[in-house]
Amino acid sequence: MLSTLESQLEPFRASHNRLVLGLSGGLDSRVLLQLLATLRDVQRRDNVLPVWEIQAIHVHHGLSDNADVWAQQCKAWCEALSIKFVCEKVTVETGSRLSLEQQAREARYQALAQYVDKRTLLLTGHHADDQFETFLLALKRGSGPKGLSSMAASRAFNDGVLLRPLLGCDRNELRDFATSIELEWVEDESNTDTRYDRNFLRQDIIPSIKQRWPQVTQQVIKSTALCAEQEQLLTELLTPIYQHCLHNDALLIAPLVEQSPLTQKRLVRMWFAERGRLMPSQKILKQILNQVLHAQADATPIVELDNGQLRRFQNSLYIVDSLPELSHWQQPLPLDTWLDLPAQHGTIGVFSDDTHIQDNCFWVGNISDSPDLSGLTVSYNSTGLNAKPVGRSGSRKLKKLWQEYSVPPWLRQQYPIVLQQQSVIAVAGLFTDQRFCGTGYKVMWKKEH
């Protein structure tokens, strides 16, 4: 088993020098901890350089009454092996029991990500039986080749790489190895709770399948590998077309509609994957192709996603995060004073010209001191407002100006509007109104992000 680990690590030796182990304390990660310590000792004995720098991270979810005991046990094992140990406490919302596994997994990887840089391999103890369970769960969801390829042996993670070196070993092999060298490990009592789908498969379904077909786990591993190969091949063949359709973070509609419906679906999935989004269901894909991709050019259809929206603007598709509703927010803006804006938009102020422009100002607009600048307000509601940007010959409704400045509809409430009563002085980030343009004062906007 040590040789298996060494062969999995060898391709990364030239590019990575740190190993970070996600240590739950269960059988798989406990075995991997021991193997890493043994490998390090062998390297030192044989004077193999460079010796891997190893650190173990235990993520404390707080979901079990035994969580503190597990953390202490993991710390003790690491101290005995002279391996650096960190315990990261995370909070998991316990509202929906069905989503608890997903929430815990996301919290765990978020905690681990901060320890992974471009020279780091993040190691997890996933093994062949985990892969079997993942395959069956994907089958239950009706997944295609991508989902059925299950867990990759390695993939990009944060700035480094996530590696699963034990993916070819089954649980019995790990248990036999641990028993042979008298290792201890923790048993999570929730692993027997068959209300969780993965535990149901592990306890009630997979044992019967294995009893009938003893080699089924390795056959599933072969199937997942074949699915992964097909996915990789499709990606290689379609990447040139995908790059032609891509513009910054958006998908261009014109080259996309030239493709067959099957290719369109694949390109949209590639786009979701590159943006780090959950894969769209068949229902969502159908909405995207029928209601958005082939909508009228001036239409603004919306498809709701699990964590955002898909929007169309100026012949491109965008995936956008849900943004707060700000149309009812309005506050007075005294001169020479910073005003805190909502939704982490930073601060804004109108200051006399002798005020130093701060280095972190996102936008500055010059305005005249000749009009009366008392009674200023800041709003995000552009309904019914008109403006005459500097250099324009006439006044236009803000609704039209948003289009001229190519501001997508979902971002139009993200620009603070400085007003005197109903007269637009400036739309911060875009323009000052010609009627207020001049010298004497300046509008300064400092954004937080």
C-alpha cells in the first residue's frame, strides 16, 4: 500500500512540495496519515530529497457529541507521528436533514481550501467503495457520463491539486492493513444512519450486490474511468468551439446557435463547470435553449438557478449571483461627509475640491459649486429619472442611458445615484450630469469590492 501511495505522489514531486491531509479520523484518513508518516521516514532514511512537508487538517463540524473527542484523538495521533496538526471549526446549518451531507462537505472543503496553494497537494482518503457509492448516487440522479465518472483521482483545487491516492483500494484492504499494524481509528455513529442515501447504499444495498458479484467494485471503477475518458475526449474536441463562443464570462449567442442542440447543451455545461456552478438539470437546460437562447433579440428572459440566475443581454448569456433589492433605499448626503452604502457597496461623498482624492476611490466626478448643493440624497431607484451626461446634446431617461452604457438590467441597481430632489447630479461609476458639471466639488465613490 505504501508503494501505491508513492507512485500516486511521484508525478507531482517536481511541482509540489507540501502535502495537506484532510484528517477526519475515520479508517481511510487514519490509514493515509500513517502511510504519509512512513513515507516521510523512508525518505529521510534513504536521503531522498526533497522530503515532503506534511500537515494534517481536522475539520470539526460539531454535529456529533463525540466531535471534541475525535479532534483530540486526531491531534494525539499527529503528535505521536510528528506531523503538524490544525483543527478547523466550522458551522453547519442543521435545518434540512436531506442537505446536511452537502452542507458539511462544502464547509469542509472551504475550510481546507485556505491551506492549499500552488505548491500543495490536498490528500483525502476516498477509496474504491466510496467511488462505488458515488457512482450509484449519480445513477439514481439520472446522471450522464460526467456524473457517472464519479470522483476523479486528481483535480484542480483552489490554487493546488486535490489527490485521492487510495481510490484503487477497497475498504476491506484498508481495514486489513490497519488491523495488521494495530492502528486505531474513530467510528462516526452517523455512518449507520440509513436516512442518509450514502449510508443506505453502504449498509443495505452494496453488501448484497457484492455478495452476488464479488468483483463488482473493481468493475465499477473501470466504468467510472471509461466515463471520465469519454468526458475528457468530448472536452478536447469541443474546446475550440467553446473558446469561440466565450467572451470573458459570457457565452456569445450568435456562434452558439450555429451548433446542434446536443452541442449547445454540452457547451452550456462546460460553461457552468468553468464558472464553478452546479450542473443544470435537463429541465433547466431545456429552458436555457428554448426560452433564452432563441428568445427575441430585445427580450430579457430569466432562468432561475440553484444559486443565481441565467440572463440574456446584448446577444450574450450571463450567469449572475442573486443581488439585493435596493430600489427603496435612499439616504440624505451631507456635503464633506462619507455615507455608508448598502450591500457592501462602500462609501460615497461630495467633497470640496481642496479635499485630497483618496487612493482607493473607484470613481471621481467633478461638479460645480454654483448651484445650491444642499439637500442632496443618494438613491438606487432610476424610475422616472432623466439625465444629460457630459458631452451629450440632450437629456434622456436613465432607462435609455443604461442601455447606451451597456449596463445589464441586473446591475442597474448597483450604481448609486446622487440627486438634488429629482435632478440627477451623477450616476457614480458612469457619468456626471452636464447641468452640474464644473469645479468646486467632486463626487467620490469608494467601493468595497
